[in-house]
Amino acid sequence: MRILISNDDGIHFPGIIALAKAMSELGEVYIFAPDVERSAASHALTLGSPLRVKEVPFEVPNVKAFAVTGTPADCVKIGIDFLAPEKPDLVVSGINKGPNMCCDIMYSGTVAAAYEGAYIETLSLAVSLNSYSADVDYTVAAKWGLKCARKLIETKADKNFVYNINVPNLPENEIKGIKTTKMGFIEYRGGYEKRVDPYGKPYYWVNGKPVVIDKNPDCDNNAVADGYVSITPLNRDYTAYSLMDSLKEMCKNIK
Ligand code: MN
């Protein structure tokens, strides 16, 4: 099988190296990833400048790796074109530095890269590690990504969804298992910190502190905090079907 891998932390980030190493057990690995970090790029595409694609040496044998001067979504789209006319058999994004849970899913370039796979009905996974430390080990998270990929392939999982996996930063034997979760609900308080530059002009850094609103243990963030790997199915179709009928009723007299 042919596996397309991307991320948003950049092509030389240790998380993508660990992921490529693990996934190469399943088949041929092709990496198309940003040349520099593009975290929080979400689904952005590059429209106003040309994209350069350069094959680069990679740490894992038999892996073809290409650095792209674009966003994670650009990278996966270019990777899909490169592999055409056949679709990749699997798209995996990560392993991200830091979790992608709750509303952070919306901003994540890692998750958005996986969405590009789901948009062409290819089995797609995003894998993130719950740590921002510089010196963490990504191999445990990579193993969980591989175990999940194997199971989803074997059980012919529905390809119209993104499977969003978050792994606690724990030694392998301390992880309690895997939980199927829903997207949690946190709120960021104190969004932007105002500072003043040496010329007296104000500038801002994003600096919100997350507050957990939904305490349900089956939410992604709470499951990971409890020591479980979290896997959340994400809709490719954003339509809120539960609202369709009442909205139709509300809107029927708008002229
Ligand atoms: Mn990232």
C-alpha cells in the first residue's frame, strides 16, 4: 500500500520521522510536508505565490520525502497529485507537537492535512502527542498511530471521516488503553496579551489559557488527561442535520 504522510511542524520535525518509521511497516511511504513549521494553518491554501517542491534526504530508509513551501493542505493536495492517477491508500498526519483536541481541532494544520485525505475518500488519520516539550519521544505515539491504522484498515473503516488520535505523553506501559471519544469543550480565557515595542507601539501575542467546560470523561481532552489514547471520528460534512428541520421552519417566511 501507498501511504501519504504530512504534518504542520515541518518536514524535519522528530514527530514526522517517528511516524514515517512506524508507517513504513504498512507499505511505501511518501512524505509531502511543509519546509518550515506551519502550525495553526488550518485548511489554508497558498493562492498568491508559487509552491516549490524539493525532494530532500530523509532519516528513514526507503521513504521518499518532499519539502513544500506551502501549508499542510497544499502539501497533501500536491502529494495526491504526485501519486495520481491512483489514490493513496492511507493519509496520516503528524505526529504533532501538542494535542489537537476540543476547539483546537479547527485551527490545526495537522488535522486539516488529514481532512484532505478524507475529501478524496481515503482513510485518514491525524496523530498528536499531548506535550509541547522539545525533548519528548514520539515512538510511543507512533506505535499507537500504527496500531489504529492497522485496525481501521482491517475493519474497512468508513473513509468519509477523519480519525483524530491524541496520545498522552506517558511511558508505553502507563497508557491505560484507547477510548473512543467526542470532541471536548474548552474555552480560552484572556486571548491576547498586549505588549509595547521599543518604539512605544502596542503589539499582541496569542496567549489564551484553556478552561475545561465539559467534564465528561468521554471527551477527547479528559480521556487523554486520564491516561487513555483518544480516537475521535470527525465529520467531513459539517452540516448540523439535527437543526435542518427547525431552521427550515424558521426561514420559510423570509422573503
Ligand atoms: Mn503543529
